[in-house]
Amino acid sequence: MASNQSPSSQNNSDEIDLGQLFQLIGRGFDAVFRWILRVFLYLKKNMFLLIGLVVVGLAIGYGLNQIISKKYKTEVIVKPQIESKNYLYDVVGEIQSNIKSKDTLFFKSIGIDNIDFNGLNIEISRVAEVGGSESDIKYLELLQSFENTDAIADIVRAELQNKSSFNHRITFSYKDATFGKVFAEKAVNYINTNTYYNNLLEVYRKNAMGRIEANEKLLKQVDEIIENYTDGLVSNNGNSSTERIVLDNQEQVNIADLFEYKTSLIRDIETKRLELEERIAPVSIINMGQPQVEQKSFFGKSIVLIPVIFVSVFFILAAVVYLNKKAQSLI
């Protein structure tokens, strides 16, 4: 019976199983070592051929780098205004499409004659903003001080517009540095010729200027009220039984609320002046970069890429020859 086996027989069975396991592990290590040894012997056998391929590849890559002309690029950082982000991407796509089709009439219409399409390209991408959670927390804590004021709506609105309107990078690639700079300037000017957004900007600017004028008048009136209140305190030798002001027999106004109202008027004037400064064109130019040599990645350079290709082709051919010999032996 299996249930009547002695403990010594069970121990012997466990020892046999462990011995077999260690033998399997040892055979696995031997197989790996033999494979590494075969690879080493194969590389040693073909060492001079591999070195020759690398040297020839380096020489060809160096020669191609000397022959191939440099490629330049200009990076322009822009910020869309009044929800013109979709328009920005569409117009950049339009310019790139005209480059691919080599539409000289289009480029003549925007002031570019004798255009060189060789290596010409335009791309756009969003600029990643650098920020941390700690700074965001501090900003939220600062907003709490405005939660019971009328200014919170304008602050939140401005912040939402700022978060939804990222800066964007337009990259112009070309081979002629002199032509490329002119092309980038003409293309950006064309982007800002949209009639709809320019008319909309004009309305925004008129509204902002009108609000600034109205706020300045109100601010002047508030200053007069505060000045009269201060003169009244001086005439009463600083003794005042109340902190409220009566305006033309109407409801009394708290002097603290009056100062807060003055602060909100000043803040609103500053905000509108910033809008007037920013909203000059549908797409504001933050930085118009200068022509610079376009740097390629390490494996994108011919001096490295060609030796890698030569060595890869050698190993692929060697693998095909090996598999062919194995297939012939099975026939």
C-alpha cells in the first residue's frame, strides 16, 4: 500500500527529484556557455571582415556627410488669440500642402518669388509647459483670498483661457539660410492676414479701450469721494462716529467696500491694458528664431548609420546561409 511506505523511501524520492533538478539546471548553463563560446569563435573567425565593413562604412559615411549640404531650421514660438488655435493648425497644413504640390502661384500671392522647394518643410507642435504640482497648489491657495470678491470671475476666466491656449512652435526647415529666414517671416505674416479674426480683434480692442475709459472715470469719482471723506475726517479732528458715507441721501456705503471697489477697478484696467498689448494679431509672435543648423540624432548621421547597415546585412546573410545549410541536411 502507498500509505504504508516508510519515511526513508520518501526521503530517497525527494533526493532523486532534487538531483534531477540540479542536473537540468547544470545542463542549461552548459548550453548557454556553449552558445556564447560558439558566438565568440564565430566573431573571432570573422573579426577582420567585420572590422573591414566598419571601416568602409565609416569612410563612406564621412564622405556623404561632406557631400550632403547642411539643413537649416527656424523655430517660431507663437500664441493663438481669441480661440484661433484650430485656424493656426489649418493654415500651417495649407502652407505645407502647397509646398508639397510646389504651387508657385500661392507663394507669389504672399510675396515669395523664386521659391526654392529643395528641403523646404513646415511643421507645428504644442510647446510643453514646465510646471509642478507644488506651484499649482500655491496658486490655488492664493485664489482662495479672492473667493468672496468680484475679481474671482475675471481671474478664473483668464486662467481658463491661458490653460486652453498653449504656446505653439512652428518649425521651418530649408537648405538656403538667407531664403529660409525670408520665407518664415512671409509665412507668419500670411497666417495673420485672416479677415475674420482681424475684424474680431478690432471689436475686442474697442471694447477693451471703452472699458478702460469707463473704469478710469469711475476711478476718478471714487477718488473724489475718498478725498472728501478724508477732508471730513481732518475737519472733525479725526473723530468719526461711523465708517460709512452717505451719497446724495441714498444708502450708506462702507468705506472699506469703497477701497475694495477701487482696487477692483485698478485691477480691471491693468487686465484690459494687457489684452490690448497681447491682442494685436490673430497669432501673437512670442519669439522669432534665427536660422540654425538642424542637428540630427546619433543614428541619423550617415557616419554611424552606414556601418550599422553593413554589419546588420552581414549578420542577416550569415543567418540565411546557416539556415540554408540546415535545410539541405534535412533533405
